[in-house]
Amino acid sequence: MSTQIKPMAIKLPQQDRDRLQQLGAVKKRSAHWLAKEAITQFLDREESAERFKEESASRWDQHCHTGKSVPHDAVMQWLESWGTDNEREAPKCG
């Protein structure tokens, strides 16, 4: 898949443009690079949050349909065993 790069204009308040310029000078990066990086990080974070929401909703639907779950105490015992000599296996859903 080839990545086609197209210009995109965004309107920013002068204060934000100044902040980008100042931070760019400190970081030895252009304001353009900082803006692209900020947008990329924002998209990654928001897409991850959306995936998490979708997975959570799907798991809840599955639980409502099957009634299966893992008791809280079993999960806590498993987690508390991590990094010990007696690490437990993950509890089974039932």
C-alpha cells in the first residue's frame, strides 16, 4: 500500500502557533513536525480507546448471553501470585 501524502491546512489560534514555534525551537524540530506528531499520537490514542470500548461492549454482550464470568477473588489471587515462586494459572471462565 503506498502512502500518498497530501497537504492539509488547519486553523490555529496565534497563541497555539507561537507555542508550537517555541517548543519546536527547544526540541530542534519544526512546528510542522510537532503538529504531525501530535495528530498521529492523538489518532493512535483515540483509535485504541474505541477498540477498548468495542471489546468491552462485546465482552459484556457475551456475558449477558452466556452468563459466564471469572469471580473477582479468583482474578485477584491469580494477579497476586504474579512474580512469586507459586505463580498460578489464569482462572477459567465458568
